[in-house]
Amino acid sequence: MDKIAMSTREKMVELFMGAPEGLISGEQLSSALGVSRTAIWKHIKLLEEDGFEFAATPRVGYRLTHVPDELMASLVAPHLRDCTLGSQILWAPERPSTNDTATELAKSGAPHGLVVTAARQTGGRGRQGRVWQSPAGGMWFSILVRRPCAISQAGDLTLLASVAVWRALASMGIPAEIKWPNDLLLNGRKICGILAQMRTDGESVEYAVIGIGMNANFTREQFPPDVREYATTILSEMNREVHRPTLLGCILTELDQLYRDLKAGVGGFAAVRDEWKAHAHTLGRNIRVRIGEQIVEGVAQDVDARGVLALRGEDGTVHAIHSGEVLFSEMEKL
Ligand code: BTN
């Protein structure tokens, strides 16, 4: 499949970003985009609703005077370093779920490295069929990875993603911790979750859609009270906003490096296990893990080269937990 068409608004932003002093005439916009001058005016108004600011100069054109930090291709691209992920970034002000859009595009042949982003999600999905709150100010994006690995390595991908996110946050001065298997916490509360969906063809993964939700530039008070108990945001904990296109560029660059090592057989999760463990919030704590309907309690002892959690129960039995969810003990309802 060739490149997927960007929306008119995304193309408009690209044109403005490439124009000398951000100034373009209505006529230039209309002929470059193949739409009427009235349509251009409507798109300018819609972009203003999304935080872009323009100065209209009669008989000269529009000047882009303020660019919000949305996850658009033209804003993220300068932060990608030698990276195959993010070869195309499709932004929209609103989508039901970026994972759904990326999965639909994957089915119709979209290329490896496509990233689908949205300013807000109306039907954001978390693991275990949960709703994922996705207000404006967060980072909601899904990455399409084609032929990433053998089925046996599928779990490695999300573990690698959590390490990539940890590294990117650290590079921006945000001291997160990893909660097994792949949540990111700040001051003990969740700021980032990862939901991977894969299509397999028997032996290997045909493609994976790695959906990442980062509670960035909105406040914890915007969550419903039950979510607020165990989730927080970068803004609430750090008292500052983070530049979202820079953070996305860093995440993609780090993940690309880890993914390429995985493909080259450099070791999957085993290769970064020590790094994961060094930043783990879970290890050494008394925790409860939900595995389907069952809850297992004990001390998290270790994570092995395959990402399997060793949990020592009160009676000394060590449980090997391949997948499950660590509950925020006192905070999360069963
Ligand atoms: C979790 O439950 O921890 C996983 C949350 C994953 C949320 C992200 S936001 C972008 C992508 N689109 C979705 O609908 N979900 C993922």
C-alpha cells in the first residue's frame, strides 16, 4: 500500500510549517490542497478549535502564529532519529480508538511503522476490556509493527515497549517506574498503559498494533474519582507540561532500536531484563495479581528472561505468572 492520505488539516499544517515565516495565501492553499477558499477558511477555523492560532492578513494570506503540541507528523518528525517507526503519522482531533483505526489500516495493507494518533479518544480501550479515559492533553497513539517476531516472542514486544517508554520519559527528566508487566507509574500511580493487539498466521505474528496511552498534559482531577485513586498525570505529578511531540519522537526512536535488536536476534526481553528490573516498581513488594477470575497474593521475587513473574506465596510456594494484572493493592477495587 502507498502512503495513506493525510487529512486536509494535516496537509495544511505541513504547508504552513514549510512556508517562509509561516505565511501562505488562501489561493496557494486552495490550489495546493485542491479545495475551495471557503473550505480553506473552514479548516482554519477547525484548526483554531484544536489550539492552532493564525493571523489573517487581508490580501496577503494567513500566518501560522502558534502551534499546539499535537502529535502530528510535521511536529514529531524532527524528533525521530534513524527510526523506521513513524514513517507515517496520522493525526485526527478525535477518534474512537487509535488501536481500532490502526488495526483497520493494517488489514488494508498499511505499512510497517505507521503511527495513528488522536487528540482525544471517545472509545479508548484498556486491557481486560476496560474503558481508557482519553481526554485532550494526553498522548493516545498506536504503532503498527509488521512481522515483528515469532508467536513465542509476542509478549516481549510489550515488555520492550515499556522499557522504551521508561527511557523516553527519563530522557525528559520524568522518573517513572515499571509495574509488571508493562504499566508505567509516577509516584506510585499509573501514567501510561500499553495495549497490544496482534494478528498471527500460525507461526509468526503477521502484525502487531501497539497502543500506548500516556496521561500527559491534563490534571488528575479530570479522571472520574475511582480512576483518580490509582492513576495520575505527568502534569499533576511534575507540575509542568511535557512537549508531547518530543516525547513521542523519543518513544518511537527507543522502541525502534529495541525492535530492531529483537529482529536481529540480539535477545528480545532477555537483553533488557536487567534494565527493566532496575526500574521495576513491582519487585520485592507484597502484591496481588489477578489471573482471570483468580487472585494470587505474595511477594514479587523476580522476572525471568521471558518476562515471567515469580511470586512467592505465604506458604512458600513460588508461582510462575505468565500473564495477569498486578492490582494496586489498597487502591484498586477487585
Ligand atoms: C491498559 O489498560 O493499561 C492499556 C491502555 C492502552 C490505552 C491506549 S491509548 C491508545 C490506544 N488506543 C486505545 O483504545 N487503547 C490504547
